[in-house]
Amino acid sequence: MAKVFASIGECMVELSGAGDGLYRRGFAGDTLNTAWGVRGLSPDDAVSVRYVSRVGTDALSDEMVRFAAAAGIDTAHVGRDPVRTVGLYMITLQGAERSFSYWRDAAAARRLAADRGALEAALADADMVYFSGITLAILPPEDRPTLFTALADARARGAVIAFDANVRLRLWPDADAARAGLSDGYRAATIALPTHPDERDLFGDRSPEATARRIAALGVPEVVVKDGADPATLFADGGLTSHPAERVDDAVDTTGAGDGFNAGYLAARLAGRSPVEAALLGHRVAARIIRSRGALIGLDALAAVAAGA
Ligand SMILES: O=C(O)C(=O)C[C@H](O)[C@H](O)COP(=O)(O)O
């Protein structure tokens, strides 16, 4: 039977520069990006990929759902909101380094945990559940316990719970709220996928090893700390190891590198490969993604990475 990978969060309309003031319209969002990557890296008969979210009932929402479904992502647990629609973000590049502007305050995804029964049904048979600090940040605080209860139930029946803090300070009321919310996210997880510079700025970690140790101390048995072009630091089986990133000389847009790393790491872990092998695949996916614009690369490109091409 195929394993079920369920990713919970928000997909937005993505605008990425195409030159001369023109923008290309795509669809992306951290948890969709990772779901997309796992889909492209995993055989269809081995892994079923499910997206758990909420969109509107307008034509743009329909198009977003069709886009994910056409990639082979199960969208049966993308709820519909009769009033709200989808959010939007725009990528600005300085060299290859990305920054984002958001129009997402009223997005339907903010209500993805409003229906406890629907959320529980979405996770009922999941072997691995993925969520992020962005998922937490967009929820009204009163809905977060619903998400944490559903995650705890999934964990109690043996599901792997994977979490990337994906720190976006703008989405939190202040740094204290971000620290508290993200620490709760880590406590819910069995695999953590943080990024060192983000964690350093928010929690004051002096090194990637310090990030790994702080998160492990919250009770997370497997932690992989990303650090851009620098090595990833892995805490697994009680020990710390370091894993160099692939060297890329022709990066054009770093958007989606972290999400792609997560996809490679989690696809490998779903396939029963070791944390060390998983980190290698994570690096290979990230290296491919930063060579093209926008957060996503094609499924054929992902299949080529999976095949080692
Ligand atoms: O910021 C958000 O809320 C988004 O979801 C937009 C982007 O698609 C991801 O953030 C990209 O993530 P990185 O892998 O960190 O570059």
C-alpha cells in the first residue's frame, strides 16, 4: 500500500519577475512546494501526496486546485470557503537572493483548522504529516490547539510529524509570539527541518550545532539544520554530523530552496532511506531549484534529480 504524505498549509498565487516589468503567474507556498517536491521525487505507487488547505470558490481558487491535482497531488482535503479567496505573493530578487511581499491577510487558508472533523479526517491515515511555522502563523491563535491535537493524534498512532519553522516574522504579532508558536511546532514534531540563520536571528543560536541541540532538547529525535550554501547539520541517533551542500555557480533565484531540501529529505525518509542519505537528496533538490525562477521546478526535473541525473 502506498504511504500517505499529508502537507498542511497555504498555497498562494506567485508572481515572479520575467523581465521588463512583466511577471509570471504561478502557484506556490512553502507546504505546497514541499508536497510538490515529494510528489515529483516519489513513485506514484509508493507514496500518495495529499494537500490539506482551504481556498475560495472563485475561478482562481479552482485553477489552483486543478494545478495541484494535475501534478498528482490529492486535493480532496482542500476545503472551500464561500467568502474568502487565495492570497498572493511577489518575489523580489537582489542577485539570486529572494525576498517576498505578501497580500494574504484575508486568505481562506487562515481557516484551514476551523473544522476539527475535517482536519482529523485529512490526517486519519497519514504516515507522515508535514506543516510549517507559516501554517501556524496564519492560523487564528484559537485554532492552533485544533491543529496540535490532530497532530498529536496522528503521532500517537505512529505517524512521523515533520516541521520547518520557516520563520517569517512579519506573519507573527512580535518576536515573543513567534518564539512561543515555533517552539510549540517543534515540540509537536519527530523530524525538524530548521534554517540556521533564521533560528539564530530569532533564538540567538551561535552555530548550526546550537540550533540542532536546542531543538533536540525540545524532544525532537531527528533534526536537520539547513544553512544555505554551507553544510547541513544533522542530529540523528543521538549524534551530530555535517553534510556539505552542492556547489552551485549559476543560481538565479533561491526561492523554494529550503522547501525543496525538505522534499528531498522527506521523500528519502518515506522511502526508508537513512537520515544521511536523505540530507544528500535534500541538497541535490535544493541545488536544482535555485537554478530556475520561482519556487517550483517541473515534475520531470524532479524525477531526473531522483534518478541521480
Ligand atoms: O513565504 C511564504 O509564505 C511562501 O510560502 C512563499 C514561498 O513559496 C516559500 O516561502 C519559499 O520558501 P523558501 O524555501 O524558504 O524559499
